[in-house]
Amino acid sequence: MNKPYIDLTDHQGPLYLCDWNGGGVTEIHTPETLRANYAETGLYESDGWGDIAWISWTFADVLSHMDAEPQDRRTFRSSNMTIMRIR
């Protein structure tokens, strides 16, 4: 029987909600799946990430911040992508 949802109950570690093109593509990633799928795209070299208070972080800065502050549920944006830690 197909489940009408994705069960992440047993997953340990951080999860990120990623969105491209204003909802055109929405994915949930672990740090490993994010790197496996997007390392070759230049995402990890991109800068200009931020929210109202922080401008010009690199993507690596954003991930480091979300790992250091897991309770921070801000959405970070750059160009056509947003990312938020959901667990």
C-alpha cells in the first residue's frame, strides 16, 4: 500500500526544506542528499544569501548557522532558492 505522506519519524539529523522558483520545485533534504544532488551546480559557491538582518552569506555560511542554531527556523533566500531547517 502506498503511503500518502513521507515518513521521516525515524530519520536522525538535520532536515532542510528547499524551494526553487517560488514553489516550482519543493524538496526535503539531509545535508548528504543536498550535497549529492547540488554540489556540482555551483550552489555551494554561491553568495548573497540572507534575510532582512543578514546579507551576503555564502550557502556554506547558511548551513553552518542552521547547524549551530537548530532552533532558528528562519527562511534564507538567494536568487531563486529558499532553504529552512525543519528539524
